[in-house]
Amino acid sequence: MKQMTSENTELLLEAVLEGLMRSCRPSSDLLTRLCTDYPGTRAIRLQLALLMADQAIAETFTDTTPARPEARVARATALRLATLADQAEGAGCSPVRLRDLNL
């Protein structure tokens, strides 16, 4: 198991981009894999990495398909993560880590 800390945003961003580019599966698959690989990471840190990936994809591929599937998956995953983290926080978990999410 990878030992990702909440301070390692660049490595987390690389993992997100790798997952997005490897295959554009549903956001739930990407989120499940990242939660499995990085259970100790704060949910808000992964949400930041997902939104950074969305922005990087949008800025990099400006002359191609306007709605890149990878960017859509990143946004959908960030939204799902925010929903699950909000539920975990409402149940008394703070800070919310990926292992705390009810996938």
C-alpha cells in the first residue's frame, strides 16, 4: 500500500492524472482506486488534486475536444468525493480521510 500523506499534493496529482489518462472509467471506479491506494489522505486534498487535474487537462487540450472525457471524470469524481466527505463529516468524522468514506 502506498503511504500518501496529506502534504503530498504533487504526487497525488500525478496519481490522479495517471488514473484519468489510463482509462476513462466512471468516477466511482477512480475514487475507489484512489481511496484504496491512499487511505490516509485527507479527502479535501484529493478533491484539490482532482480539480487541479481538471484544470490542467482543460488548459493542455484547448485545441481538441472541448469536453475531454478525462476532465469530465475528474469533475464528477471531485463532486462525488465532496458529497461523501460531507456525509462523513456530518457523522462526526474530522478531518475526513479517504478511509472514512462510505463507498
